[in-house]
Amino acid sequence: MISGIRDGKSIKYKDFGEMYIPYPKIEEQIEIGQELSNDSELLEIESQILEITSGFLELEKVKIYE
């Protein structure tokens, strides 16, 4: 059976406080953040292009059926 913290269990510092959690160096974190930001900007541009293209397609449909 699967159980989690919401099932009334407790987590104590001694159980995980000394656990090693790897993470990238700050330089790599910054680089990752910049890449994600660039990707977000590209997605926004692509979304705008799709919106404009959809508008043109709707106009063409109207022209065809008039």
C-alpha cells in the first residue's frame, strides 16, 4: 500500500536532514534559467504566429462562403 505525508505520517529532521541532494553549480543554474527564458520567449512568439495564422484562415473561410 502506498502512503504519504498526508496519511498521518511525520518526517523528522534526523530521517533526511543529512541527506545529500545534488544540484548544479550556480553558473549552470543561471545558464539553465537563460535557456528556459529563451524557450519561453520562442513559445510566446510561436503562439502569436499561430493566432495570426488562425485569423487569416478564418478570413479565408469567410471569403470562400460569401
